[in-house]
Amino acid sequence: MTPKDFVTELFGEGWKPSQLPSFLDALKGWHEDSQRYYAIRDFAKKLEWDTDPRDRRECHKFDDLVDAKRFEHDLDEN
């Protein structure tokens, strides 16, 4: 599979190279979110779904807290 074939599978026919930077940014964000998940999954309490989503500012603060602990742990290992 070529790189062009790979992108065509993701975007479908007719994709434009100008779409790739936005897609790369999204992939980086998804990667960070997945790393946060792995950092907290063993410590998370049982979750219940509310009808109202959490305030985005609260989520960003939580992400910052998790990232600080993740990177603190990574530094301790070196």
C-alpha cells in the first residue's frame, strides 16, 4: 500500500493535499487523548453517564493534571 492509497482509504476519492495538515493535527490530539486514557484507566472510578456533558474548561484542567502526572512519571524512570 502506498501513502496515497492509505490516505485515499481514509478520506475516499477526491481528497486534497490541503486536508492533510488538519488530519495530522487531529491524529496528534487523538494520540494525546489515548495516552491520557492509559495513564488513568487503572485508577478511574466507575463512571456514570450524565445527561449534561462536562464543561470543556473542566476537561482541559483535568487533561493538564493527567499530563503533569504522566510526564512526572516518565521523568522518574530516566
